[in-house]
Amino acid sequence: MQRAELQDFTNATMLRLEGRLVGSWANSVLAMARTCPFTTRLLVDLTDVSYVDASGEEVLKSLAAIGAEFAAESCYSRDIRERLVLPQEQKIVVPRSPAVGNSGSHCPPRPDPGESTVRPGVRRSSEVHDHARFAQKR
């Protein structure tokens, strides 16, 4: 099965490909990408692509030439992206705003990572079970 789907987002147009990118199907994907009016950037998701032949590789190179970025989550799609030297999708990371306290929050504050949450002299349940297993082996 082969599938190509265009999705418009506020900051990009995504072309999601699935199946085998081969022969005339690959050329029709290129024609579809060239006719789509993407205004910001074109992201091509290769994650669900299972096979790419020589014509499919040429199509991917042509998409890269018009400025497409490529997302690849599977091993095969990452290999294709690296082998053809296709530009990787640039993810924009928005830093989280620092918490201003727990006012209005229903979650208890998280302990400091360097701070022990176990009271002195009290063993964790995993320590007790490990000690019991060690004693049984003797």
C-alpha cells in the first residue's frame, strides 16, 4: 500500500509518506509536492516508508532541492535520510517557564534530586527484599 497525505499547520506543511516510494508513484508524489502551495516550510515524514528505489531516491533529492526538511523515526527512514544526505527536520524547542510556586497547583513539590527521601534508619522495600533474598541463599 502506498499513501501520501498533505497536512497544513500554522508554521509548516507536512507531506506524510507511507509504503513503497517506487517508480511512477514516486514521480506522482513529487508532482503533488510541487503543486502544493506551502508558504513557510515543507516537512516530509519518511517514518512509515518501507522501501525506496532509485526513482524514489531522486524524488527525495528533488524535494530537498526545493527546501524540504525530512523527519525520520524508523531505522530504515533514518538510514535513507543519512545516506542521501537529506536535511533533518529542525525541531523548535520552547523552554518551559519557571514555576512561580505551587499556588493553584494540585501537585506536591518535587524533592531536590540530591536530597534523600528516606528517613535515616528506615529501609526501602527493595532493600528489605534484596536482604531477604541474600539471606535465603546462605
